[in-house]
Amino acid sequence: MGARETRSGTRELLFSSARILRRHLPACWFAGVAVAMLTGIGAATRLFLAGQNASLLAWLAGAVFLPSLALALGIWSGSGKPYGGLLTALWCIGPMNRTPGLDFTGAANCVLTLHYAALYLALTAALLTLAFFCRARQLLYSD
């Protein structure tokens, strides 16, 4: 996400479109969130039926954090490789080893689930803000 136009050589065409920041960036992010939510809908349903609202919020935080990280790193680097490497490392350290704080799925956070969910939601907001300003700068200085 965020690097496809560079990889495909359509950057100039895309950047010349009207209101690119208000249209393309949110559409790309919402598509990523939809994919993340669809792949985890089984876990969300189970959490909802069990009445585990804190864990459901942590699941939601993870579902919006990953596309935000992908979009921000894609825009900053122009490649999907930094996201792939970082996600692999985060996944192995966090959810697979149930490391509290680094488990963006919320499964290992126990009593601090809401705290870490809020942290990942704040990181999501920061990543989206930085992605927006980085893309705005790219648009300003594009040839």
C-alpha cells in the first residue's frame, strides 16, 4: 500500500488527479482495513459472542494498525519491503510469542488490553497523519 504507483510507474498519472489526498489515500487505507477485518472476522465474532469487549477493541486496533503501518511505510519508502520485514519481525515477536505490548492482536495483553489497544489506536492516528503529510509533500515536489 502506498507504493503501488511507484512500482507500477503510474505515479505521475495518479498524482495529476484531482483531490488525490482526499480520494486515493482514504480509499487505499479503507481497502486495507476491509481486508484485515475480513481475514479476522472469525476471531472478532468469537470475541463478540464471548462478551470480551476489551479484546474485541484490541482486535479492532490491530485491524486498523496494520493497514496504517503498510500505507505509511509504503509512502515513505516507495516499496513494500520495509513493511514485509517489519511485519514479519513484529508477528514473530508479538503474537507468536505472546509478548505483551508487541502483540498487536491483543491476545497476550491480559489486564492491559485496553491500554495497549489505545496505544495502537494512537499509533494508527500518528501513522495516518504522517502518511498524509508525506504524500502531500510528494505531491508538492513531484516533477
